[in-house]
Amino acid sequence: MVKKVLDISEKKLMKVDVLTGVKKIQNIFYEQSIKCFSVYDNDKIVGVITEKELVVAHPNRIAADVMSDKYICVDFSTSVWETKKIFELNKDVEVIFVQDENEIIGYLTRMILSIELGKSVDLLTGLYKSDYIFYNAYNLFKSEDNISIIFIDLDNFGYIDKRYGHTIGDSVLKKVADILKKSINKDSYLCRYAGDEFAVVTPYSIDDSKRLAQNIIKAINSYIFPDNIQVSASIGITGCSTHNKKADNILELIINMVNTASLSSTRAKQKGYNSISIKNIDIDAIA
């Protein structure tokens, strides 16, 4: 559900010794299209050589003369979102090596990660897709006392599509995405979950999440959409207190929460437009 660095890392790399001649490495680079070399001094990794270093390196040098120290090693189970954070915090790092215990088994560059994360962006709204919510929900569970998931489902969106056409319908979805982005704080995370459904994960209590949901409904209702289309949303909320951290399988708990919030939004729709339905998760019951 949340991709790991092992899933997207480039596996075609080679281990070289610090005393290896640059000419030999350049030959491997051109003949075998290997674009990343991990440099070792005995059994310890000490550097990285990429295309950037090789194309300007003098062939009479050795690996130690041209290698870069701008690399970081991470465990193969690290999530792609965590890797994004590592790159953002280390602006000069160009390569992240993927390790299985002490063995380098792959690598990532900013370009590889950017291409992968681009697949997680919804092209219509510019929001991230659902795996972004699962990753941040996992982190909130580990670090905060509360976690809530707010599921926002537009009312009767199928009618808007049929009445005004898909182009206008898409415009409505983009406007709603903009409203939602402006409605949430930096401590909360938003995605387009599917179709006309959006989800927010927050570190708030149920009461605070309900207030946020009310503000979202008010913001959508007061916005003037194309052709003065009346747009509204029904919202489902679920949450739990995580201070005891009893859940053995956090991912299973999060899946349960997302499903509960989704079903709550359906119940909210059944109550009428602009409704909110809340159902708490009893973490002790599923621990």
C-alpha cells in the first residue's frame, strides 16, 4: 500500500575499491551502462561515483580521487515518502543507497524518486493519492495522542456531471480541492481518495475534527462555482486515541479507520446534504 525504497530502487550498480582506476570504471560505465558505483575501503563504504563524476574524471586517477561523499544509506524497508523527506532535509545528497543489513542492494537518485512520486499525484487536482494518507496516518499514530480521518464525499456529483458535462464536473473537483487545501492546517494531510471523494488525516480529537468538517462544508457551500452550480458535501469522521499504542498492526488499524470513515460519509449522505456522521474506533477492541 505504501511503497518501499526497495520497490523502486535501481539495482544496476557496482561495488569498487577506492584504489580502482578511473579508466576501468569508465569502461564499465560505457560498456555495461552502470551509472552508479559504491566505493569501499576494505569493507566500509566511503563514497559514491555516478555519471556526473565519471564524465569529467581524468582516466589516470583512482576512485578515491573522484568519488563523492554526498550519499546516505537507508534500510530497504524505508518508505518512499520517508526518502522524500531525507532528500528534502539533505539538499546536497545526490544518491541514497538501499541496504539489506550491511549490503548495498540498490540506489535512488532524486530523479528516480521524483518519477515515482509523480505517479502518486492526481493529475486533475494536483493532490496526492491515497497512499499519501496511509503513510502520514502511520506517522501520526506513532507520534501523536489522537488521530482522525475525515472522509469528504460530494453530494450528488453524478448529477453535476450529467447535467453540465464532465469538463464542468472536473472544474468543480479542482475548485473543491483548492478549498480543501485552504481549509486544513500544516499538521494535517489531504488527498483525493477516488472520484469525488477526498480524505484528510489529522492529529485532532473528534470534536476538533468535527469543527474542521463544519468549516469545510461552510467553505464549499459559500463558494461560487461555474454556472452557479450548487455544490455540497457529506462528511464521515472516525478517530481514536493512540496514547496507549496498543495496536499490534498499525496498518490494519488505519485500513479499518479509512473504511469506517468512508462508511460514515455514506451514512451522512443518507441523512441529507451537508451532513456529518461520526463513528469512533475502539482501539482496545481491535488491539
